[in-house]
Amino acid sequence: MNSSADLGVLLPSAEEAMEKLVLAEAEKATESIRRETAVENERKALIDRLSKPSGVSDDEALKRTATIVNNAIKNGLTEVQVYRFPNTMCTDRGRAINQQEPGWEASLTGIPKEIFEFWKRQLQSRGYKLYAQIVEFPDGVPGDVGLTLKWG
């Protein structure tokens, strides 16, 4: 038979149980904040990378485009999303793209702007179209933007 001393080791008092609960909740909150901070830091690093020139030549970009388009054609597609980026890469956070306003391309910065300029220089005259659209609406607000190359 267990004595009351053994019971104290096995079963915490109600006060001790509440203290453990509070500590566990605090640990969960701290971990959540750590995760959110890590995600935010990754997002800032991504935007920093996307803000800098890619260093990709037109020849290399044409090779990459050919691979993407030829694979899409093999799969029976007439368009393919070629790039996705955070709406913060637009000077208006994607508003002009979401509203499908003429001149939306003026809001692009960094690599998305590079892609648009490459399309204008190399692909538009070959009959390709480039569309931009908001592809995600977290909490009902515009999120990521997708650039889609279309040939059909």
C-alpha cells in the first residue's frame, strides 16, 4: 500500500500542477515567438536576395526559359508560372497587379523587374505574353505575386 509520502512524489499538489501548467504555456509561447521570428528573418533575407541583381545573363535566361517552356509544352500546357515572389517586391504591395491596372509593371522592383525587362527585350517579340497576378490571399489580403508566361 502507498503511503501519503509516496503519493506526494507521484501526484503534485493542485498548486504545483498549476505552476507546471503556467510554465508549459510560457514555454509554448516562447517557442511560438522563436518560430515567428525565424520565419520573419527568412522572409527578410528572401526579400534582400530578390532586391539585388540576379547576375543572370540574357543567354542563360533564354536557356532557362526554353527548358521551362519545352517541359510545359510536353505536358500540354500553354502557359506556366515562371516566378513567384512576395508582394513587398512591388512598390504598392501588389495593388496595381490585383486591380489589373495598366502600367502595373512600374511597381515591380528587384528580380521581378528584371524578369519583366527580360520578357520585354527577348520574349515579347516572339509572341509570348507575361501576366502578373496575386496568387495568394492570406487573411483576405493580397499576398504573393505570380508571373506567368503564356504562348497559347
